[in-house]
Amino acid sequence: MIEIQNLHKYFDVHHVLKGIDLTVEKGEVLSIIGSSGSGKSTLLYCINGLEAIQQGEVIVDGVSVHDKGADLNRIRQNLGMVFQQWNSFPHLTALENVALAPRIVKKLSKAESLAIAEQQLKHVGLADKLDAYPSSLSGGQQQRLAISRALAMEPEYMLFDEATSALDPELVGEVLETMRMLAEEGMTMICVTHEMGFARDVSDRVAYFHDGVMEEIGTPDQIFGTPVSQHTQKFLANVR
Amino acid sequence: MDYNFHWRPVFNKLPDLLEAGLLTLEVSLLSMVIGTVLGLLLALAKLSPLKPARWFAITWIELARNTPALFQLFFFGFGLGAFGWHLSPFLIVLVGLSFNNAGYLAENFRGGFQAVPENQYRAARSLGMTAFQATTRIVIPQVFKIVYHPMTNQMVWAVLMSSLAMMVGYRELAGETQFLASKTFRIFEYFLAAAVIYYVIVKIILGLSRLLAWRLFRYE
Ligand SMILES: Nc1ncnc2c1ncn2[C@@H]1O[C@H](COP(=O)(O)OP(=O)(O)OP(=O)(O)O)[C@@H](O)[C@H]1O
Ligand SMILES: [Mg+2]
């Protein structure tokens, strides 16, 4: 379970997250929508401790992420993250991309980490690309590589930050398909997304962010059918 | 043209010249190793938020890049000598070249670090890697690829620059050439032979570098 309590985040004087309260249960798929600059990416970075917070708490499976003594490197293993810019490591093959962290972070043997990597690449449909370098993969393939790299750490949670926004339109589908598959397998997911179809079909709940505030959260039917906040209504009218 | 070439003395001394060529290679290579370590530190210092560190790095880099290399050697020779610090001719050359290499390489490294997207580091950290692991496994290999050709150029430059050693009395290839030439007065022949040796050394470095690059950077 991920529990976020009264989370405040500043960049200098810029108040970017203004008291977020949010709980995500095991097995849940939460989509976060909202306009540019509303703090969606920043929230994800605060969840896995890539950004410091100024007030409040983030608790993952009972461990407070921003506590002084928190073992961030351990916590992050449990929180896979996929970024908007597919960040495959260009100097490593697909197999090495995925096998590296299991080997040097989890200290698995070379054989074990390669076996896991191969299995995860197959999982996302890249079985025939094991020895390919990222430069020879399409954007969609690189993004699936990034997903399998995160999965190889066997996380219980996955955080997606607009995983499809930087892709050519014809490549969006394959990545969404992969995310859909994970959701069906029961992965707990927080997906920042602009794909309203995905948010509506796949999520258990949808949250709408506006200017550092979580204005509204509910089932897809509630948010897309009968949004309460004016900002949500306006936002949805514009994306349709 | 009434200059008569006499090659025999040069051929007789060829082993001496080749041995001096090895000294050239040695002092250049050493100065590159030291220059690389110092250049890396200078680049990090220039990128750091610490003002004194930045200031120190900028001063070094500016002096190394914008004053004649010969003056830099003289500084470590006669300049320090004036303060009672006497370095051996070998050390003058080594320290001078290292100083110069570090200044040039620092700028290359700095550019390399800035060219690797911040997100590469973030992605590595998000997998649970420590700062050290993310830097050494993900960032530095990419920086190395960016600075590889500039480093090769600097190595060539170090070999050629090391010929300034003859001005401070160190008998690497240029120094030895001058020593032999002045003894026999076959000046033109000796310097021509030395030039050929320099040329061969540089070509070997470039060839090895290309071979290594082909092995190392197959990913693009
Ligand atoms: N490293 C940073 N330093 C300073 N300000 C930042 C930084 N990162 C984000 N911000 C600011 O924080 C606010 C929220 O940014 P964030 O990236 O979280 O928004 P977002 O909802 O993800 O937007 P988008 O849909 O464009 O990705 C923005 O105003 C942004 O300019
Ligand atoms: Mg964002």
C-alpha cells in the first residue's frame, strides 16, 4: 500500500504540491490526469524519493520514504519507474540493460540476472531483441525495454510518467497494450497519462490534478461521467 | 643547393633516436594518465556549486589553454626554480604536459558530463542503484564515448608538444635529435629522421585508437 499524507513540495519558493492525501491499495490501478505543470511528475518523483519533500509523508508498505534513515535504494527496488523519455542505456544491449540492476543492486549471479532479463524481455514481446542495442530499436520497443528493465527488479508497484507521450502515434498502442497486460496481471500501478481511453478502460480510479492540488478522485465513470470540479469539467472538455 | 646529405651518421645513431622515441612515448603517455585524472577532477570542480573549487578550476583551465605550452614548461622549470624548487628535466616536461593536458581535457569532460541527459542518471537511481553505481556504470561510459576522440587528439598533441622538452634539456626524441645534430652538424638529416619517427608514432596512436573505438563503441 502507498500512503501519501499531506504532501507539500516546493522548488525554492514555487509551491508545486499543496497538501496531497492519497492512498493506493495493492492491486489497484490509478491514473492521474491533469494539465501541464500541475505537479503529476513531481508527485511520482516524491513517491520514490528522487525528489525531496518539504512537509508530509510518503509511506510504502509501512516504510516512510523520506525518513532520514530510510534505505532509498532498497525502497526503489520495489517501485519500478518508467519515464516519458525512454531512458534505455545506450551503451548496453537490451539484455544487459535489463540484467544490470538485478546483478549489481540485488547482487544476483550473472546467470540468474541474465535469466530474469531474458524472461522479462519475452514478457514485453522483445524476445527477438535480446542482443540489440537501443539505437536499433524503435521508440515503442525502447519504452517496452524500459518497462521490462523495471520489472526485472520484481517491484510490487509501477510508476508510469506519461510513458507514451513522447512516442510517434503509431507506436503508442504497443506500449499501452503492455501496460494493460500488467494491469491484468494484478500489478499495482500509478499512471500519469494523457491517454483518456486507457485511463477510462484500465484504471480502478482516476485522479485529476490542478495546480498542485488533487481536485478530484473517483472511479472512471465518476470522473469522466459526472465530474464535480469545474476545472475537471473544463479539462475533459478540452481533451475530448 | 650545395648541401650534401650524409645519412651514415644518422643510420649509425638510429638506435639512439628510437630509444629517445620511447622516452617521448613514455612521457606523453604518463602525462595523459595524470592529465586525465586531474582533468576529470577539474571538470567536476568546475561543475560543482563550491565557489573556490570553481574558481581554482577556471584559473587552471584558462592558463593551460590560453598561454603557450612552452611558457608552461618554462614556468615549471625556471619559474619554480626561482623559488628554489628545482625539478629534473624529466619532471619539468611531465608536470608541464600534465598541466596542459588536464586543462584541455577538463573542458572536454565537462562538455561530456553535460551532454549525458540527467534522466539517464535518474533512471539508474530509480532502479535502486547507488549514486556511485549510477555514475560509474551509466554516466561515465557515455561520457567516455563523447570524449574518446578529443582524448585521442590530446594524446597526439601531447606527443608533439613533448618536443618542447629540448628547450629544458630533456633528451627525448627532439632533445636527443638536437644533441646529436649539434655534435655532428648533420642538422637537417637528424631532424628529418626524427620527423619521420614522430609521424610513425602519431600514426600508430591514431590506428590503435581507431581499432579500440571499433571494439568499444559497437553500439552505434
Ligand atoms: N527540477 C525542477 N526545478 C524547478 N521547478 C520544477 C522542477 N521540476 C518541475 N518544476 C516545476 O514544478 C511544476 C510541476 O511540474 P511537473 O513536471 O510535476 O508537472 P506535470 O504535471 O508533470 O506537467 P507535464 O504534464 O508537463 O509533465 C511546474 O511548474 C514545473 O515548472
Ligand atoms: Mg510531467
